[in-house]
Amino acid sequence: MSTDHISRLLIHDLVRSDLRASFAEDVRAGLSSESKRLFPKYFYDALGSQLFEAICLLPEYYPTRAENEILKRHAAEIVCELDGPTISLMEFGSGSASKTRLIIEALLMRQAELLFMPVDISAGALETSSRVLLQSYPNLRIEAYASDYYDALAALEGEKQGRGRTLALFLGSNIGNFDADEAHSFLRALRRVLREGDALLLGADLRKRAEVLEAAYDDALGVTATFNLNQLVRINTEFGANFDLRAFKHLAVYNEALGRVEVYIVSRREQLVSIPGLDMTIRFSEGERIHTENSYKYDLDGLSQLAGATGYRRARTWLDEREQFSSNLFLAVESKQ
């Protein structure tokens, strides 16, 4: 990286050294419970992150294309919704920041310089994506946070003065991975980082036919299945387990009553699995499920209620041409506290 790039990049590495211990604790608790579960935040090791990038290119997985369509059409309109001569940009779960470029370019069309504050659990991914962005945009400055969301929010809350108007991004359908209580907690924590008049651009997948939703999470090529089962590979690698991937299968079902796609790993037969690194042996019955992920789907009324309950007002919503996905501008309103 050039000297100029280094001078425009600061990475706060807040990742705790006990991540492996946290993974161990969650695996132990999740696989010991009566209804077995694993946690979606552990999908994203190096291979898992690559697999997710591949999923985004699949014909069945419409959210990425739909959101790209919205941002290509409306990025300039979105950034014009915020007042003020200078806007800073913040993003949670930034990853490769490929879609973020559309917002960055729209902002640099209206102001001379831009401060971008991406948050991602992987310091390596942040450094890689930041290097590419700095090469592309000479007037961009990056202050990144390698952290989970809440540690980053705690750090950002103490630094909210002096950065001008802020636009926060939570793109993809990441909000759908939170249940109702978790979504409220996260959005309230983010609201404490924002000032009145700041805004959040929230991506949210919309309710639709079960066959469309289930295909998006169970593609014909089996990439999503590999992504889901990769968590078992990670447990084998990190804790010496003997999960036989051929003895498990991927399952995605839409629960219409709860408005969510539920993702499972299913045992094909009765079996015992040993995890020496956790001093565990786990019995599976045939057909027994490990719940690995929920992806909640929204309607516009639900999004307005979510905004109102967490300190925002849903000011604008943009849809793709097929009306499958929504980009929602939540304006931070005066706190009632």
C-alpha cells in the first residue's frame, strides 16, 4: 500500500482474542440443547465467506441483484435525502463493500471528501477492501473497525461529535438474521450512535411466495448446502470432531406463520459424533435437525413499526422492478428518553 493510502486508512482492531473460546462455548451449548442449534455468525470463516460471495451470484439468490438494481437507480436520490454540506458514511457488515461503491460515488459527486467507517469482524477483509477503495477514490478516507457490531457501536458512540451528518448502511438482508428482539436491540444501539437527522439505509427482503424464498436458500447447484454444512467442517477442523458430511443434509423451509426462512442441518441416520476438543459425544436420531439460521422477511407496515419502535421514521422506501427487495431510509428522530 502506498504512503498516501496508509495516511488515509486507520483500522481499529477490536476483535477479542477469545473468539475461539466463544465458538467453543456456543457449539457446546447449541449441540447440548434439546433442540440443537448452531449460530449463523460462525458461517463466515475464510471458506464460508468465499461461499457466500458465490451464493450472491446464483440465479436463485435474487436479493443481491435486486439491491444492486435499487442502488444503481437511486443512490444519488438516497444521499440527497440527507441535509448538510458534509456526510460521513458508516457501514455494518461491510465485507467487500462492492455495493457500497454506488453510495460512495454518489456522495463524492456532492462533496469534495468522504469519511467511510466500515465495520466487519475480519480485520483482513477490512484491509483488503479498504486498499481497493482507496485506490479507486483519492478523496476517500477510511476509519475501519474490526469488531463485532456492539463493540464497534460502543466505540462509535463516543466519537459521534464532529463527523457531520452520518448515513449508516445495513445492506443485504442482514436485518433478517435477527429475531424481533435482536433487531430492536441492534437498531436502538445504532440509534444511540446517530444524532437526530442522521439516517440509516436498511436493506430488507420482502415477503413473497414460499417456492421463491426456499429456492433462494436451497439452490440447484448446492452452493448454499455447502455453505451451511461448512460449519460442521469448521467444528471438525477446530475441535477435532468427526462429523461425516455425507451423513447430514441441508434443509431450508419457509415458515409463513412466522414470516421467516428456517435453515437446518438434518441427520440422515442415527449416529454418534465425537468432538474431542470439547470433550463431547453427541447422539443424533434419524431426521433430527440442527437449526443454523433464520431469515425474516418483512412487509412495509412491519418496517414502519420497526422504525417507530427503535427511534426512527421510515422516510422513504425504494423497491426493485420486481418488488422483491426493499431499501429503506430510516431517519433518526428526536429521542423520547
